[in-house]
Amino acid sequence: MITPKEGRRRVVIEAISPEVDGGRFPVKRTIGDRVRVEADIFVDGHDSISALVLYRPDGSEFWIQEPMQPLGNDRWSAEFTVTELGRYRYTIQAWIDHYETWRKDLLKRIAAKGDTAVDYLIGAQLIEDAASRAVEPDASFLGEQVSIMRSEEDLTRKRESATSHALNEAMVKYPNRRYSTDADREIVLVVDPLRARFSAWYEFFPRSTSGVEGQHGTFADCEARLQYAADMGFDVVYFPPIHPIGVNFRKGPNNLPASDPGDVGSPWAIGSAEGGFKSVHAELGTLEDFRRLLRRASELGIQIALDIAFQASPDHPYVKDHEDWFRKRPDGTIQYAENPPKKYQDIYPFDFETPQWFELWRELKSVFRYWIEQGVRIFRVDNPHTKTFPFWEWVITEIKGEFPAVLFLSEAFTRPKVMYRLGKLGFSQSYTYFPWRTVKHEITSYLSELTQTGVRDFFRPNHWPNTPDILPEFLQTGMRSSFLIRFLLAATLGANYGIYGPAFELLESRPVRPGSEEYIDSEKYQLREWDVENSRNLRDLITQVNRIRRENPALQLDWTLQFHHIDSDQLICYSKQSVDEANLIIVLINLDPHHAHSGFVTLPLDQLKIDGNQPYQVHDLLTDAKYFWHGERNYVELHPDRMPAHIFCLRRSAHTEADFDYFL
Amino acid sequence: MITPKEGRRRVVIEAISPEVDGGRFPVKRTIGDRVRVEADIFVDGHDSISALVLYRPDGSEFWIQEPMQPLGNDRWSAEFTVTELGRYRYTIQAWIDHYETWRKDLLKRIAAKGDTAVDYLIGAQLIEDAASRAVEPDASFLGEQVSIMRSEEDLTRKRESATSHALNEAMVKYPNRRYSTDADREIVLVVDPLRARFSAWYEFFPRSTSGVEGQHGTFADCEARLQYAADMGFDVVYFPPIHPIGVNFRKGPNNLPASDPGDVGSPWAIGSAEGGFKSVHAELGTLEDFRRLLRRASELGIQIALDIAFQASPDHPYVKDHEDWFRKRPDGTIQYAENPPKKYQDIYPFDFETPQWFELWRELKSVFRYWIEQGVRIFRVDNPHTKTFPFWEWVITEIKGEFPAVLFLSEAFTRPKVMYRLGKLGFSQSYTYFPWRTVKHEITSYLSELTQTGVRDFFRPNHWPNTPDILPEFLQTGMRSSFLIRFLLAATLGANYGIYGPAFELLESRPVRPGSEEYIDSEKYQLREWDVENSRNLRDLITQVNRIRRENPALQLDWTLQFHHIDSDQLICYSKQSVDEANLIIVLINLDPHHAHSGFVTLPLDQLKIDGNQPYQVHDLLTDAKYFWHGERNYVELHPDRMPAHIFCLRRSAHTEADFDYFL
């Protein structure tokens, strides 16, 4: 027979939110967020209960308490604000509030003119109990109430005391938490800097910045491109790997299996006699040059993100010094990367099953640490899904334990559950399937999954219309409208988005061959010159949209995203609001780059707190045009050859009809 | 710095199903069930994986293994059959299958005519490793393959060996589970007797069976009523409490606060000088009489369910002997049940916060044990939500540990989360909100929640159209059609259902006052005579429906329930199938007791495996009428004054048009 330890803990706490996989993984938030904690809390019978959320930053010994409020249907909630970077913990405590049960019943009995004599004696016991925990002057006050309740005074006097606001106020300060129930776990919350939630990324290849045909760009050359990105309003600039590039099996242009002398190779084939993950490719400059570039970025309000690709070229020093970190084949050679029949002989993957696995982990961690010491705070991780999950959980937890402001972007273009697992393990942001979600129902269902389900507690999307590996079919039309559509979707659907430029804004659209998503003459294997002064450049529109994003808090978060009905399959409509609901943005995009489309959009006026009885203004932040809309259904028409979208800022303020005369 | 223990466990196991609250509570099944276990299982990179479900009855030391199969999207599944009552455990183990990875890559390389020389050497290592675990003759066979792979033989010979079915068959027998991942929990599964899933309950008051006005019925009198219930096809007969009834504060007829001598009182005011929970009310007979009745029930194929109401009348021996199990008021009296301003002075609730709580628990457990010793196997528990949750979890686990065939029905007509919690804690069946779900969308959404979500893993519905406490408004019309509609819904929506009779089948419909759901002249407070020979009696139809339920396995389970579109709000259509899909029942009910309604029903033919290209027969098991339907849309018309429902058995067997000539 089992003997339970304490069978008197009557209150139940269930279904806590937020929570990832029953508390197995941390919940993610950004600094300054209000965290709303909810749970189902209930007890047998009819007793009243009280509940607290207890929370603390990981370093603090003391729990901070926030009383929970009932929402109905046994659901309770409380909110707190996270003000420090790093890890917090929270949990819930709940107990039967015998005082409140007594008070509630007494009030009912008084209302029903029932017999209350014994009730005051019961109340006296409860108040006496609270008094024993109280400090002055509450203790004396409560003592007096006990005396009244037990006195020979008439019931009127007792009733006044028992139902007084002063008594209630004193009593709730000294609850009796005997047999309280503690939630069976503490949930970890990771608080990231704001940039984890709101960022505009710009990727470029440092080596393609010389402006001179065939000349390798340097970090010094990058300064102008950095300025260019800053002028467009980007706040993260991300570089492909900047390390020495292997010589053996170096790839030629367009991924040719062999290279000629002078071919620059792929930056992802990392390591040569010059060094590896902690070195800088000599043709780009020195470490000091890189640090200077970091300082310049900082002056421009930009953070530079480094690409971390944990794989070695055959020439990486590790291959010689740590042969046992790689898999040996029976013929004595090292196993190169392979997806039969494809061979990637320029790349040796690490063997995470090596007996020296922990030595390997520590070394890889030291790579992050090294670049953090140089001033890097954001890492884009290449193919994290081909390294082991336990490693990522460990290394991210370790690094963020020391440097809580550091962010990791997961480049896992892989199966859905693997992508999500990496989010759970700690990646701050993740690439998404956005490049391939082009029609309305795909965009609607995918973005709803990302922003309106429990996924959002651990997975922060970062939407990219293109990358050096992905030139989606949609962009292969080469039409300005196609690029605008994908850019506007990414930048308004996602508080985090990025483009690979200047390829993107210069409408680079030629695949290496029909049916491929690889660029022809890809910068992955050769230098490219980009004529950013070309009039086709989308920079002005990009600049404008990044400014709109900065000026409108609604576009700085993902969770308020809502799709609205519009009676055309080619038009999509969605809104986002700021947390305080003051800023409401309504986006309308024509998904068809070829033809104009029109339709009626239906807005849920009540939910958006729009007064349907008077006209309201929608102000297109792209064209500065102002429209007056009436009621829930309004007409829109979008011409992709002009501008395929509206980004409306909605003015809720009340007007009289007279106000509109001016516009009529 | 954290040093992980084993960083080489690369495989991830997530989202196991079935599972209740992350494994906190057992999953429920009935004996003979196929249990389908699923999980998301995946690894970094492209290696192949293998996975097993491990399961065992709680008594067994040894895990039984069932290999899992991939379902796509990283979901895996395996099934096993539960053949013993009581508790099982299951868990999942998964590992990287380096042999399968090698084999898969080798086949691709052969297909691409790539270089395979080194592959055979790698294979030799893997086979040698398996050989070291193998028994004869496999060990020798595998050893020979190693020799071939390492020999100077030509590649053709090696390829034949490496790709042979024989090698693969031997290799999968000796997997290398190095660094395998175990799911982080074992999930408990409670296997109940079939009756937990499929039962028809009939409740009657033993004291109302004498057939003579004013004469208290006895257990001997109950035999005829038992026969009557058995004739109707019920298999569980449930009695309100059969214990001595308190005298102090005894209620009079129609719940009058006072009683006259001769008033019989409420059976739920348990205990008198004659005894308490382990005694039999003298007017019903002796313990021996009760045991005789149990034997008679057994002969009839019926189980008698006892009502267990853990509360005492002021006269219960506990009040004297265990004063400390009740709450004392400051005036020295014991706290009676109360919901201010209502007082229930005939009932003392137990104080589950007593310091003697565990003594109380043990005593209450002994009550179950006592009646089990007399031969009772089913308990209907009165108001379990007013006793503590930890008590129920403990007592049900204890009792079922000793007597796994025992069933508990939870009478918790309370808030949704409390109802569900009691299911999680171990109750085998639960009363539901069915009495108040009368319109189509309510029935559809509630029954879908119960049968098509994770709720079904822990909560087994038992639908009652009426109880002694609940005469729903819908029945207060007193119309035969109203009773038929509610009966047919309960008996076909629920594999478990029950009625309180003879009130139900005699169309008892008068409330104690307008707006009340209490019966007038309720048997709860007085004797009643029932003229079961009255021609209004619905017994024939009830008998027929219980026979249909027994003959159609589709109606013996809840999980295959599916609602189908029918274009009238007053008509509802749903289907159920047997596990093997051979038996398909389609139910159509007119929810309006007053008017005939008609409409077209739409069936998902593909899903129901009906050939839409030829007519198919629907055979009404209520009227024996046979209809031929064509395609997915067919017309129905139901007249409540005749029969408000069809219970169609669908014949899927193919016919030629000629077969129908006879009917045309």
C-alpha cells in the first residue's frame, strides 16, 4: 500500500501556459515583455482559492509574487514584466482560502437573513490565525476584530467588523497557505534583447565589394556596403564565413568539381594552412581590419552577424591536429560529406559520435567565444540540423549563460519537426519555409501556425525571400513586381526578415539551369560585382519600408497577426497591432505579379475597436494616400505594375462627417 | 560549466501518443484493444533510425518489443494488444541504424555506378560488429559475409553479398543500439474489462419494488425488476445507497425539511444506529438477502452497481466514533453540508483536512473492499467532486491494483475541468453533460470533443437522458417522441449509456415546480409504485435498441463516431464503424419532438468505403425497412409521431442493378 505524503493538498494546478513540451524547454521572450502566465486551478467542493505566480531571474534567490486572477472556467492568470536579459524561472502556488470562503458564505447568509451567530466565532478563529502571522499595526487591528467577534456585542457590531473593507484588506495580507499546492515544475524563460524579436537583416559577401572586376573585396571595401545597408535601414548585416578557404578539392565557379588557380572557392569550405574557425581569410584582411569594421558597424547602429558553419575543408588544421574528430574510412582516408551519389569532397563533417565528443564540443564552443571576444553578438548557424541536438542545447545554454545578449539564427531548411526542435533547444531565430509559401492559403496557414499557436513560445521566424542558396521560382520571372511582393510580405508578415543582397534589390533572377533554385554565377563560388547605382535598384522602397517598420510598433511583433477575409484568391489582407493596440496596421498585397486584382475586404470592426458607425481613415504609408472607409466591407484594387500593396495605418479617432468635407 | 553525461545520444523522441498530461496520468483501454503508440522520432543529418515500442504488464519484469514503422513527417507508430486486466507500461527506444544507413547509401551508389570498393570494407566492420552479438547459425553466416567483403573477390560477388536479402534479414536481428535514446518516461496504461467501454445501465430504487402501495420494497422484491431490466437487455443495474438511513433531520416527501414518522427519507443520508456504509438498510433485507440478489443478477448476466456516497447522516456511527473526521464548529456542533443560504442538516460531509486524513482514507477504502468481498464489481460514486482529488487517485489505484476488474462511475455533474480531472485520476466512466445537449451543434461539438480528441484517452462518457436528480426540460413535454429522441441519442452516441427507470420508460415528466429539473414526488424521498405493464411503456423499443447494440459492434465503441452533413438543423446524422470497419451504422435522428423534418444527408463515400458508382442498401434496424441509396446525397424524412430515427446498417457489398429489380 502506498502511503501518500500529504493528502491534504487539495488544490490542482494544470495546463500551465506558456510552457514548451511540459517544461522540458525554455519559453522565449524579449526584454520588457509582459509575460502572461495562465493555468487551470481548482479544488474539490466549493471553497475559495487563491493563487500566485512566483518568478525570479535565475540569479536571484527570492521569488517575486504576483497574485493570479480568475478568468472563468477555472482558468487563472497573472502578468509580470521581464526587465533583465537571461534566464528567469516561474511557477505557480495555489491554496484554499478559508477566510475568503467564510466571508463569501457570511455575505450570502446575511443577505438571506440567516443565523450568523456561529459564523462570527468561526471568523474569529480565522482572524486569530492571521494575526499570529501579522506585523504591527495589522496584528493589533486583527486582534481587536477577534475580540469583537467573540464579544457579547450585538450582531450588528460584529457584522460591521466582519464585512469591513479594513478587515478584508488586512486579511489578504496574511494568507494561510497551509497545504498549498506547488506546480510540479519551474518553467524556464529566456529573455533576449529586442533584436531577437525585431530585426531587418541584410546579407552580402564581403569579397564582392571591391567594385573592381576580378578584385577580391576586403573588410575595408565593406565599409561602403555597410553604409549602403544602414542607409536602407537594416540593422543586422550578415556575412558568409570569413575564414581561410580550403585549397584541396576547392570548387570552381558554378559549383564545378574542380577549380583553377585564382578561383576563390566556397567560403563554407573552411580552413587552410592559414588557419580555421578562429582565423580571418587573408584576402579579406586581418583580424584587426575585421574589428575595425565591427566598430564602424556599431557607429552605424548595425550589428554584424557571422556565419558559423561547423565543417572543415580537408586543409583545416583540425584535420591534422584532431584526426579523431572526423570519421576514418577503412582505407585510411577521412569521410567527406556525401549524399549519394553526390560527393562534397571539399567538406569534412565532424563525427559527433567520436569518443572525444566532449573535447570537440568544447572546441566548437570556444569558436563562438572567440568571436564574441572580438565583438560579434549575432551568429547565423549554417545547417545546424546536421550537427547533434544535444550539442546545440549545451552550447547555446552555455554561451547565453555567459552572454545573454548573444543571438543565434538557425539555418535549418529541413523537415518541420527538426526545425522546431532546434528552436526548442535554444536558437533565438529561425529561417522558415517562407521562400516557398507563395499562395494565399499557404501563407495564411503557415503564418497562423507560427504566430497563433504554442510554436511561438519557442520558435521566432525570420523570413527571407531569397538566400545565396535559394532563388525561389517566384522571383525567377525577374519582374520588379515579383520582388516587391515577396519583399513586402517578408517585411510586414515578419518582425524579423532578411534579404540576400545586392542580388535581391537588383532583381537578380537567373537560375543556374531551368528548374534549379541556385543562382547562376553564384557568389558562393566566385566574386561578383554589383552595380548598386543601377536604376532598377529597389533601395528606395526598401528604405521606406524599413522606416515604416521602425515607426510602427505593430510591425515590430508577430503575435498580433490576424488574417482578414478578402474576396479574391490573389489578394491577401492581414493586420497587426501594437501591444497597447494604439498602432494598427492593415496590409493588403496582390500576390499575382502579372495582373491587377480587386475585391472587398471584410474587417472585424469590433475586434479591431473600429467604430463602424462612422467613416475611418486608412492612410497608405507607401504612397501617403488617405482613404475613407465605411463599415466592415471596403473595396481595394492593386496594380502590380505600380505598387502591389497597401500598408495602411488605421486612424481610429472619431470624426464627424464635417471633418471629411475637405476630402470630398 | 555543465558536463553532459552522454552527448552521443543523437536521436530525439517527442510527442508520444497516447499520453495524458505528459505521462502524469494513465491512459485507459479495454481488454483485447490494439494500442497504437505513436511518436515523433528523428535525428540530425541523414542517418537511418530504428525504433521500438517497449511494453509490459505491470507485474512482468520483461519488456516486450514491437518495432515501429515510419508514417512520414518523422512520425512513427507501432501497435500491441492488451490481453490482461490491470496496469501496463510502455515506452519507446530509438537509435541510429548505421547498418541501414550504409545499405541505403550503397544501393544509391550502385544505382549511380559510383565507386563502392571502400563501402564493402565499411560494411564489413558493421557486419563484424553484429556478428559479435549474433548466435549460431547467424554468427557464422555473418562471419562469412565479412570475409567476402574483405576478400580479393571481385565487386560483383561483394555486391551480391552486401545487397542480399539474407544479409539484411540477419543484420536486423542484431542491431547496435549504442547511444540509443530512451523516451524520458514510461506511460501507464490501465486495461479495464470490456464493460468499461460498452454497457447499458438501468437505475432503479430497490425500495419501490413491492408493487403494493405504501409497502417498502425488499431485495426479494427486486428480483422481478431485475428480470425486467434483463429482459430489456440492460447489463448493469445500479441501486441508490442501500445503507441504513438517518433519522435526525430526515427529509420528508418532495424534500420537505422535516419528516413524519413513516417517511422513508433519502438513501443518501447514510447511517443510523443500525450501521453505516458497511450495513444494509433493514427494510430492504439482510446482507444475505443482498448477496442472494447479486447471485440472481449474475444468473441474468447483469452486474449490480452500488452507489457510494461518502457522507454521513448525523446518526452515522462515524459521527460518534470518529468525531475528528468531521469539522467541528466553535459552538461544539458538527458542520453540516451547506451552500448558503441552503442547509443540508441531514448530511455531514467528511473533513478531508482532518489531521486523521489518512485514517479516514483507509476507512473509506475499506468500504469499497467490503462490498467487493460481497461480490460487487461496479461502483457509482456520488458527487466525487466534493471529496479531495488526491483521495480518489489513491483509493482507485489501490482498489484496482488488487481488483483490476472493478469499475468506478463518476457522478460529477460539475465544471468541465473538474469532470476531466476525475477521469484522469482513475474513474472508469463518467456522467456527461448529455442531459443538457439537445440541439445539433451542441451535440456535435460536445460529442466530438469527447470522442475525437485526447480526452478519450482518460474520460469514458456514460450518457444518461435522465437521473433521479435530473428531469431535463426536453423531457418535461411528456411526449413519447421526446423520450424516444433522447433515448436513441444516448444509446447510439454512447457505447455506455443509462436510464433511471421505470421513470424513464414510463415517460415520467412532471417537475416538482415549473423551471425545476427535480421530479415531483421523487423517489429520493418517498416510495413510488410503477405500473410497468402500462401500454405507454417504452420497453419494447428499449429492448430492441439494446439488441441492436449487442448485434452491432459499431455501437460498442465511441471512437469511430463521425458526424455527417444533413441540410436541416433539426436532423442529425452520424455514423460509427467497428474496428475492422465491417460493421457500419448510420444513425439519423429528428431532434424536434413536435414536427416532421426532411433533408438530404451527405456521406463521405470514399472514407466510409462505399462504392459511389452503384446503389447501396441501408437497412433500418428499427423498422426492418430497406432503402437503396445512390451516391453521396440521399433524402430522409423523419416523423416523430411514428419513429424519430433511423438506425441504418449499411451493406457495402457490391450489387449489380439486376439485384435491385426485386425491390423496384
